[in-house]
Amino acid sequence: MSKLKPQLRPGLFLPGIILSFLAGSALSEEALRVASYDIEVQLRPAEKSLSAREHIRYTNHSDYLIDTLYFSLYPNAFRDENTAFLKEDERLRKKCQRENNWASLDIKRIVLGSDQLDLSSQLIPLSEHDMTVVRLPLAQSLRPRESLDIHIEFEVKLPEVIDRLGYKGDNFIIAQWFPKLGVFEGGRWKCYPYQQNTEPFADFGDYRVEVTLPENFVVAACGYLQSERDNGDGTKTLSYHAPGVHDFAWAADPSYEIFTDTVDRIEIKLYLKPDHTNKAGRILSAAKEALSYCSSRLGRYPYSKLTIVDTEIAGNGMELPTMITIGVRYFPFCFNRFEEAVTVHEVVHQWFYGMLASNQAEEAWLDEGLTTYVTAKIVEQIFGEGSLIDFCGLQFGAYQMDRLTYLWESSTDPICQPGWEFDSELSYFASTYSKASLALKTLEGYLGSEAMDSILAIYSREFSFRHPTTFDFISIAEEVSDEDLSWFFAPVLFGTEVCDYAVSDIRSEKSEEEEEIVYDHRIKLRRLGEMILPVEVKIVFADGQELFKQWDGSAGHHEIKLQSSSPIEVVIVDPDRKNHLDVNFNNNSKTSLPQADAVFRLQTRIFFCIESLLQWVTAF
Amino acid sequence: MRTIDHFLKGLKNSLASWRLGIILFVFKFACALFLVIPLNALLSESFEHNLYASSFLTRLDLTLIIDFVQSNIQGLKVYLVFFLLALVAVVLLNIFLSGAIFRLLCDGFRRGYYSFTIGHFFHLSGRYLFRLSRLFLYSLLFYIVVIAFHLVFAELSKAIFGGFSASFRFVWIFVRLAITGFLAMLVVMTFDYARIHVVSVRHIKVKMTIKEAIVFVGRNFGGAVLLYLLLILGLAATVTIFWGLDRGLGLLGTSTIVLILTFLLQQTLSVVRSFYRLLIFSSQISFFDRNREVLPRFQREEEEESTEPI
């Protein structure tokens, strides 16, 4: 923790806006080029395959000797039914078996430096059945600051889209497709088998990629298009350059229609299938809003281009450096804003993933949690509260969506733990996305919006183009708030305790003292969950007076005794709703008088619904 | 014009049979009350002294609902089982009552009067229970066929129109749903005529009744469909009017009196819908009597039928 603790500048405690201006200094040139890739790839649409040559220039920026190289070969996650990925997903495994739909990445030749000796036979898979990680022992250790050139020839068999790779008809999405080095950090390689809940983790570098494919294809890719040449044989070659990034992906489809827009001198290119062009305006608008918001709060977007691609991948969207993919649907009515929300989410990932390349396999909450938190803020700012679904008076907001998922799996797993240790995919999602987002909103409640904006701005500025950890984030939060926040982060990030505070009872006794009416009140509060967080209590009296009390929340129950000249109207714990981790808001308040009208309204609504249901059922 | 004539005759008969309408309403009101009481106990516990519950006066606060569901998940699971079982019981009770209701509606329409005593009502209910229950099971079979048809049709559409534009496929989904809806309507309509047949002819097998009803609808397809569409249109108009009134009341605020008025409006709609069910039956009886060709072997049995109290 102390090793990576940033040296904060005097501007630290200035308002968030000024800090975000300072944060704007991050540029892609700042990225430490550890692993740079030159790749020539040819797409063979008929065979659904790729053949490629790759040159990696790897520099040992650590203080250790490196005697082995670790490569990720993600397409091998779908090589056969015995891989770690497919063993975790019974349904997908059966689907692949039924449809005989498999993928693979085969290294045909690998040579180091100027040597011509093919070392492909010396590649050792990490496990017998899983070829998603292979290691190559080096004959001669790589010394600190020394560089090594690696030449690889490989072939990829593409599946009909599984997870994030493959084709559907003429639509190709080529992500996680090339042999990629892991991250050497703290004297060991961080290179993980591809599993349901582990996402790629890689070093920054420059990517130069030449894509050759039939000339009728339209290509969307990370980085900048440098040149395009006609090969005269019905194919064309496009050259891309993506500086200071940690991944490269591309998509191709003959029918893509391109829409462009600009915000803050950033060109947004949207590639849509013809069926989905009705959504162009909505998606571009959401992307622009998200870019503007993040640029002003988290630091300037360091690239001059953002590519958005409509693909058929599993899940709704995928983040890649300078490129995002979203699954667009034709549905023409505007009952929900899921596509906008996904667009915003993936754009925010350009910061919390693209620039702040934390270890997604071991600390996924750092990019997914922070992204979900900022996404909800942006969605509510653009469209208003309860705007994710807005249909016939029924409103559902981004935070409510997070809450719904969080409550489903509130105590199964902690937020911060390696991806493979989560109980299920749902628990992974609930913890790293939803619970983390609500935890950050809770932190915002305790520290204030301004402090939270400062934390995010400084965190972005200090750790851009690096691999920040949970402790880096905690140290920034503690520096900004100027307090030890272990009371918050320890249970919230690393525990599975549930938070639930309640007003359990209000008792008042009326007495007369010297011709004055005096009420003796006894208010009982209870902690129903194991998580301990400080609680604010608001007491409202019938004459309009308000009284605030603090409770450290540590005891199982707490009693407040007080006297007043007026009866109590209502007692509320957490009146400003700072604590979004509380699993039951319904017991957070107690009124002296029953909420008869509201309950009557709710009950009669339900009664009428049941009556209507009976009317319908008995009609047949 | 004839369609409107049947509609008006049905309206007259349903108003004249007001007791039956009240029975239908009270039956559904009582059943709904029975179903809602356990849920109301849970709701009261969560919201009676909950400050945030006041938001229910203006909107449905989903945060509170989500928390309510999560904190009462076990109780709600038990309630759901109770609800489903109770729903089956309500359907069976409805079949029991509908024999008498159909028969008395027929009598009212054909003879201009019907004899109503509690004993006679339950006698008729019991008399047709077995055949109407079997008819209900057959109707379920028909609905399953309609659903299966919809699924097969959806798969076929996917295979045939999969390559077409998204806008075409989107419109086609509505066309497909309309076709399924129309088929479901035909099933409802056919089984309504089958029920009329059951209460009109005493000794007839259920399968024969269904066959008769299918033949009847087939021979009078245009008129039967037109009448049913008119009835559906009338129902849609009625519901729309009440929806408008409900919205109008919502503009008056959330005072106790407005809430009570809203509840009364809802119950008025419930009463109207009960009468509308009678209107649908009565109009169909009118259409049935005008267009049917009675098989000679059933002629005598019908004439022997008595509706007088035993």
C-alpha cells in the first residue's frame, strides 16, 4: 500500500472541477510501453478463420529477472468441452457440443529475437485441459530494462459467436484473438486462464495492425486507420495504429453503415447494421454526453477517436481501448434506455479499464464497480431519475437496477476478490457491478459529492496508464477525506456482511409538570445486519421541530431517551439516504400515526388488479 | 344491422337479469378479497408506519417494492402457492356458477322471464357442473393447440422471414400475434356457443356439443365474428372511459375522499364488467337462437326441458 501511495499535490482539496482540470493532463504518450505488438492478419470469411503473424517487443520494466514468458490464448477457451470456461457454463458447453461449435488458437511457429529456432514445441500449457495460458521458458533470462523480440505465426478458428469472439452470418467480431503476454508484476506473472468471471489483463504498448480481408467488408477497429490499399485480388489491407493501449480488437461486416459525430474534438464513429440505423441518434447522443461528462470530471479523453460498433456478442456490450461494442436491437419504441445506458457504461470504461488498467481478473470491481457508479450518475443526469424504464407511469432508474441485483446476492461474496472465487456469474455481477456501485454511492453519501468527485479525479490522474489496485483507490480516498476509512472499506469491500438498520419502536409517555405538558420518549433502534456503519437519526416532532442524533451503529440495538413538549411524528434512520447498502429501506422510519391513505391506495390498487385478473381468468 | 340488433337484445336481457350480474360481481369481489387479505397483512407490516410509503399516493415507488419483496421473500413464496391454488378453486367455482347463469340467461331471453330462487340456482349449477367442467378441459386443450400453433408459426416465420429487414420482421410479429389472438377469440367464442348448447339441450355428449358449436360457428362465421368484435369494441370503449375517469380523479389530488372515490370507480367498473359478461352471453344467445339448425333428435328433449324450481 505504502509503496504505491501517490504523492498528492497541493491542489488535492480544491473543488472537484479544478481537480478534474488537473486530471486532464493524462496523455496516451505517458503510457509505459511494456509490450508493443505488430500484427498482420488475414480474415478468411469462407473458412471462418484468421491467419496471422505477430511481432511483440517486450521490455522488462521490473527489477526482476524474467526467465519465462506467459501468453494468453483466449480462443482456446472454446477449444473443447474440457476447458475451464466451458466447464463453468453447463448450458454453453452443451450448446457448443450440440452445434459442434468450437474455436481455437494454434501457434504454428514462435521464435525469439533474431534466432530462427522454432520454439512452439516448448510451449507448456498451464493445465492439461486448458490451453488459454501457455508458458515459454527462456534459455536466457531477460534482465531489467532489457527488451526481447518475439515472432509468432498463428491461426485462429472462429466460432459462431461465443462470448466475445466469432461470427454471425457476415458479421465478424474479432476480440481477444491473438497471443498476448500477461503482466509481470511484483516478481510474478499475472496471466489467468480464461474463465467466466475473469477478464483480460495486459500491459500498455503500441499496436500496429494490418488487416487483410475481402474488399466488400467495412472494418471498425481500435486506434486510427493509417492507410488502406487495394491488393488487386479482391482483397484489401487496412493499417491501424493504436498508441498507448493494452488491447486491440476489430469488427467487420459488409453491411455496416457509418455515422459520425464530434464532441470536444473527439470523432465518434458509429458502425450500425442497416436494421439498426434508427438508433443512431440515440446512441451517438449518449456517447457524446458520456464523453463530455467523463472528460470534465475524470480527465480528458486522450485519444482523438472513439469507435462504436454494433455486434452480436454475448452480453450487451464490451469495452476495448478506443472502441466499444454494443448489441443494438431494432425495437423502435422508447420505453427503455438500455442501449443508451450500455453505451454510457462502455464509454466510461475508456477511463476505468482503458486508461486505468486495473487487474480485471483479481479486482474487477475497480473497473466494473467504478464504471457502474459513474454510469448511473450520467444516466440520471442526462435522462433524469427513474429513466432506465419509463412505461405507463412505471419508472425504473439506474440505481434501482443496481439495487435489484445487489439485493438478490447481497451476502454471497465480497466485492473485492479474484473472479474465479465468486459463487456464480450472478454473484460476480451483483458484487463487482451493483454492490460496488452502491458502495461508492454510500461513500459519496458519507464524504459528500464534492469529495467523491475529487477522489475519482485524483485517482484517474494519478493512475492513468498504470495498473492501479484497490489499495491505491483506498489511499486516494483517505488522502482526500483526511481520515482513516478502514471502518468503511474493510466491511464493504472485503466482507459479506449485510447492512440493515431499523427503527423498531417509539414509546411516549405524557405527563404534566408545572402545568406544562411533557412527553418522555424512548426510541429503540436496531441493527439487523452484521455490517457496522455509522447512522444518523432524525426525529421530527408534531410541532415541526427536528432533532438529529448520531449512532455509531456498533451495538445490536440502541435506545434514545428524550423529553419534549410535543409528541413525536416520525423517526428516521439515515434520513438523507446516504447508506445505499442498507438492504431494507422499509424499516428505516417509523411514524406515530399510520400511513392510512398510502396503504389504502396500495391495497386497493392490488385488490383491483386481482379483481381484473379474476375477471379475465373466469372469462374462458 | 342484425349484429347491432343482437347486441341490443343482449343488452336488454342482461339488464333484465340484474341479479345474475350482481352474483357475478359479488363472487369476484369475495374471491379477490379472499386472495388479497394475506398480502395486505404483509403490506401493512411493511408500510403502515413507513414514512416513505407516502410516495404510493402519487406513484409506485419501485425501490420500496423491491425491498418489500426481498425482505418478505419466504412469505411471498408461500403466498404465491396459496394464490395459485386459490385461483384454481375460483375457476372451478366459476364453472359451477356459470351453468346456472347461462341457463337462466337463456330462459330470460327465450321466455322473457326466469325463475330465481337460491335453491333453483344451485340446482341448475349442479346440473351442468360435470358437462361444463369437461367442456372447460376441452377448451384448455384447444388453447394449448393455439399456443402450439403460435410457436410453430413463429419458428416457421423465423425460417422464412429471417433474412428480411428488421422493420418487416417487427411488423410481422404483430401480424402473428393478431392471428393468434384471432384464433384464441374463435376458441372463446366457439366454447361460449358450446356452453349455450349444453344448457339448451339436456342429453347431449360434450364432444357432440363441441362439434355442434364448431359447425355453428363455421356456418355463421361472418355474423359470429362480427358480433364478437362489436362486443370487444364495446368493452374496450367502456374500459377506456373508466380509465379516463380514473386519470381525471387523479388530477384532483390524493385526499382521502379522492382515494375512496377512486376505489368506488374501480368497483363500478368491476360491476360494469360483470354485466358486460352477461351482455356477451345474452348477445350470443340471441345470435344462436336466430341462426341455429337444431338436429331433429334433440328437438323433443329441448321442449321437455323445464326451468321451474323443483
